[in-house]
Amino acid sequence: MGLFTKDIKTMDDLFVHQLKDIYYAEKRIVSSLPKMIEKATSPELKKGFEQHLEESKGHVKRVEQVFEMHGVKADAVTCPAIDGILKEADEVAGDVADKSVLDAALVAAAQAVEHYEITRYGTLIAWAKELGRDDCASVLQQNLKEEKATDQKLTELAERRVNRAAA
């Protein structure tokens, strides 16, 4: 089902569809992070990816909780956007021989993922509130808070160490 199909008739349908989208994205991220951990050479970056992997597993559980709270079966819809971001990250990382430059590429790829998630969670929170589902919004807000914190940590790591080493 594409985003703008006849299957989406109401704001509630749209909310559920985007919830399925972020569910798919989070599960793909959980399956992709081990490869990024393996490729990272900076111990700090590796540790950050490992921590985010655990957080992402928690994000999946929270999204499942929102499905349950909303009375909908947890299900995923293919998200071409996250697939493209992850594919590009894998391709870029595969082309970089210099390990310092590879770490900078991995940070950039991880931030592209974080920015996608931040956008989706922000939208879902706004829609949940509009639908009178502050309970769902509150759970999603926890994920958004962690995504923003991860993005900030990646920025600090890049500016403090990784980009300098790559340059």
C-alpha cells in the first residue's frame, strides 16, 4: 500500500499507516546496526552504535505498545525511504578504504537515519494528539527524545573526533 492510496481515508488510517512505516524502519535499523558496529573503527563510535542498537530494540517495543494501545495489530509496511537510506549507507561504507574516513561516512549515514526517524516520530506525535491520543503521543515522545539525543551525540562525536581524524 502506497502512502496516498484509497486505503487511507481518515486521519486515523494515516496515523496507523505511518506507525506501520516507523515499525518497519525500526526493525530494519535493528537488523542493520550490527553491520555498522562491525565496520566502525572508532571505539567511541562502535560503543555509540551498540548503545543505539539496544535503544532501537526498545523503540520497536514502544511502537508495538502504541499499536496495542490504539487497538491495531502490530504490522509493518515497506518503507522505501529507510531502505534507500540504509542501502546508501552500506554502499558508501563499502567504498571507503581509509578507516578514519569510513567512520566519518558511518556517522553521516547514521545521522541520515536519525533525521528520518525524528521526522516520522514528530509527525506521529502531532497526529496522535490531533486524534485525542495523548497516551500514544507520550509513548512515541520517548522514542523521539532518544532519537534526538542520539543525533546530538553523533554530531558531537563527529565534530570532536571523527571528522578531524578523517581530514
